Amino acid sequence: MAISQQLARNSLSKYLPYLVALALLAAAAWYFTRPAPPRVQLVKVGRGLVEATVSNTRAGTVKACHRAKLSAPSGGQIAHLLVKKGDRVKANQVLLELWNNDLQAQARLAQEQLITAQTQAKQSCLQADLAEKEAGRSRQLQAKGFISNEGLDQKTSAARVARAGCEAARSQIEQSRSRIAAAHADLDRMVLRAPFDGIVADISGELGEYATPSPPGIPTPPAIDLIDDRCLFVSAPIDEVDAANIKAGQVSRITLDAIKGKSYAGRVKRVAPYVLELEKQARTVEVEVDFIEPPTAENLLVGYSADVEIVHTSHKDVLRIPTPSLLEGKRVLLYKADGILEERTVTTGIA
């Protein structure tokens, strides 16, 4: 028995170093392959302003308050092109004029007809005055028995006919004036004027080319694209689920892709009273936002892409928790002094 115990101790002593080495290898393998502790980003919460905002679903566009794609009321050959691209024009300034020599000739003819009608009216009215005087003298002579009643009737009738001719001649004057007005109206249709102050953005057509008006339903390039760049706003589509929170007058922030790193104060001026139903697109509501302080140092151009962030609710001096720190179920992890993260449930407000 003593011999067998001695043999067992010898065997254990013989394999003990291997067992220890195996245990150390297992411990090393576990140490180097153990999962790394989760890395968390600590955020110190504090009190401040919290805003609930709504942003556009697709890029908005900078637009001008006044923009007109102008075409002449009548078709014709461009005889005078009085502006160039980039020119600034005033309201009622002539931009282009179509060939209208025939209409000018008709206007001059109407003017000459007016002069003729005035002369004829003057002559007819003088004859009427003379006929009435003769009728008056005849009435005196008839009272004294120098002429018959028939002779008096003839003089009286002649005076009435002459007076009617005077009135007819005067009506010819009014007709001539109406023809002049119609001729001038036709001339105005051949002239394109600026409806407001602005800048000429584009011109379609050159001298000698034929310009046509834009009939309804037929897309015809306008002769002149006029923009009033003194007043600009942003038109942006907002998802229909957020439209109920947006009201005119709400404060917003405007960012432009062309002007990096800057934000501009804005205010909602209009919310469309209908929802856009475009195929293969989410239903949206058009919202227009005015610049409170438009860019002055930068060149703000019509057509820039823009984003708007509309503030519809805000709370001041409240505890603020970053959205990424809020877990499902309105839970947060609180970092304690011993390095342990403790789960807490919070009651949330606006976000």
C-alpha cells in the first residue's frame, strides 16, 4: 500500500508541470479572447431650451416673390429688342417691340379721320346755327303776315334737319376717337412691357425672329423671364404627417447648400391649403418661409436648393437628454461613481 501511494505521488509530480502549463494556457486564451467591455459615450445632461422641429422631406428651392415669364400678347417679328440678359428694368419699361408699321399707319389714319370729322362737325353745326336763325326770322315775318305758314314750316324743318346733321357729325368725332383707341390698343399688343421692377433672367429670341404668344395648354418658351430678386423666400415640401403642426408665423431656420456653415432666420408665411399627390412620391404640403435676415455678404440666387427647420413647440429651462442616449422603453443608463451603469426610467416631453 505504501508503495502504491508512493507511485501515485511520483506520477502526480511528473504530470503536475504539464497540468499547470495547460491551466496557464487556458487562462491566457480566455484573457486574450474574452469580449471587450462595451464602450459608451458619456454625456453630461443639463437644463436648457428644447425645441420640437419639422424639416422638409426633399430639398426646397429659393424663389422670388415676383417672377414672370413674359410673352407678347400677339405674334410677330421682333423689330426692337431693348434689353439684355442681366439688365435691371423698371415697371412699365418697354422690353421688346414687334413689327407694327401697318398698325401705326392705321393709327395715323384714324387720327386724320378724327381731324376730318371735327371739321365736318364744325361745318354742320355752323349751318345748323344759321338755319335756326333763319327759322327765327321767318317766325317773326309770319307773325306780321309777310310769309305763309307753309314757308315757316319749311324754315323750321330745315333748321331741325341741320341740327340733326350737326349731332350726326359730332357722333362721327366719337367714332373716330374710338377707332384711335382701338388702333392704340392694337399697338400696345405689339409691345412687351415690364410688369414690375426686376432683372432680366433670360431672353428667348433675337432681332428678326418670330415671337409667338403662349396659348393655354401649349408649353411655349417665354420671350423674357423677369425676376424681382429684391424679395426672396424658400418653398419646401413638408410631409403630410407633420403639416398639422405648422402654422403661419412660426420661427424657422434656413440653410443653403451653396452657403456652407451658415443658418438664416426665417418665418413661415404660408402653408398650402392642399396636399400634393405626385406619383411615386410621398404626399407633401408646400410651405413658404420668408427670410427675416437674408444673406448680404453672399450672393443669394433664385433656384438655390435650401432646407428649412420649422420650430413648432419649444420649452425653456428643462432637463435635456440627447436622443441617442434614450433607450427603448424611455430608459437611460446613469454612470455612477463606481463605474457601473445603472438603468433609469425617465418621463419624456417634446423631442
